[in-house]
Amino acid sequence: MWQMGGAGPMFGQVGFFHRYGGKDFEDKRPLQRYVNESKRLLGVLDQRLAGREWIMGRDYSIADIAVLPWVRCLHVNYEADELLELARFRNVQRVLADWLDRPPVQRGLNMPPAPHSP
């Protein structure tokens, strides 16, 4: 529920107002509202991950599968690293790296397979 009611909608709005159509809006208040809330949510996530391997504890779960792609999207799709100060959320960065190292995640991120160079 945290992902569906918080991280997903807020992170998605950052993407819209920072990278896509909303970036051209003169009024930057909407962007700032979503940046502030996304930073708050990243802080909540960072605190939750302190001393844990995964969001719910020792075991990888649907919570990780639901939340971590959104965190990756902030970097890869929205290019919001600096805007959101992503580097300061060390636990989030640690768990995101662990998630990206998982072979099933790597396979999923390569669907469909990238074309091979000749």
C-alpha cells in the first residue's frame, strides 16, 4: 500500500514535472511539491532499510519488487539523482544495488533482449 499510495504516485509526478511534459511549466511549485514529498518518502524508505537486508527484513519480497523499480526509475528514466539528492539515501542505494545484482532482475530488465552488436 505504501508503494501504491505514496512512492509510485509521487515519484511518477517528479518524472512528469522534471523530465517530461511538466518541465515546460513556468510555475515550478508543482515540481517542488513532488520533490519535497519524494525526498520525504525516500527518507522513510531509507530508515526502514536501516539494519535490514530488504524492505520487510531478511527475505526478499513483493514489497521489494513493487518499490525498487520506482527508485531505479528516479535515476534511469527521470534523471532526478541530483534533484532528489539520491546519494544521501545510503540504505536505499545499498538495497537498490543488491536488487539490481539479482539475476532475475537483470533478466527482467533485459526484456526483450537487447540486440546484439555485429
